[in-house]
Amino acid sequence: MKTRNILALLLCFIAILVTAQKKINTSELPSGANEFLAKHFNGIAIDKAKKDAEHGEKGFEVILVDGTEIEFWKDGTYREVDGKGIAIPTDFIDSKIVAYVKKNYPNNPITHIDYGHKDVDVDLTDKIDLEFSKEGIFIKKGGKH
């Protein structure tokens, strides 16, 4: 009986994981997400797109063939762009953040940006981690990521 309960619990957990990240066609992405991809990652094909329920928020995750991962809120605005250690485009990033990085870390391009609920986390090459306010004002340099 105990084994049966554990097995049932395990199957429920697997079902939750499967539905939390369900693969979708790119046509199922919100229009804002498709516009963002076309504008900032034009020419880089999408490897996978899926619905994502991270941190209790419903959204979408897109993985490009070059390895870049992009997460979108359910309305199609981007939440996170992770170049996996490779520089990402910066034309969609707050100009204050881009200017701060160029001035203070001219040899370390942005490889990751994550808009949290309270702040913006920015990673650069050489494992430099910076934190900014939502308004693009530098808060602190964090530990190595």
C-alpha cells in the first residue's frame, strides 16, 4: 500500500512537470514575443518553444539554435534573456544599464539579463554580476554567478 501511494504521488509530480513546460508551436507565442524575436534575434532559428510556469507566473520560454534562452511573460514582454556566456544584443535593454556597463566594464559585454519582481540582474563576461533598479540605476555588484 505504501509503495502504491508513493508511485501515485510520483506520477502526479511528473504530470505537473509535463504540463508546466508544454512544448508549443511558435505560432502559439503571444504576438509581442514573436515581434521581439523578429526584431532582436532575426535570422536565428527557434529550436524549442514551450509554455513555462516558473515562479508561479505563467509565461513562455524560447530556446534558439545558438543556445540563447529567452523567457517571456504571458503578455509577450520579455523577462529574461540568457546568452549562456555569449554576448546578447543590447538594443532592448534600458539605455542607462547599457551605458553603465559600457563605461565601467568596456571589455565585458552583457550575456544575461533577468527582470525580477524588484530589480534587474545583469551578468557580464568574466562572471561579473550586477544589480540595477527597475529604473536602470546601479545598485550593487554581486558575487560571481
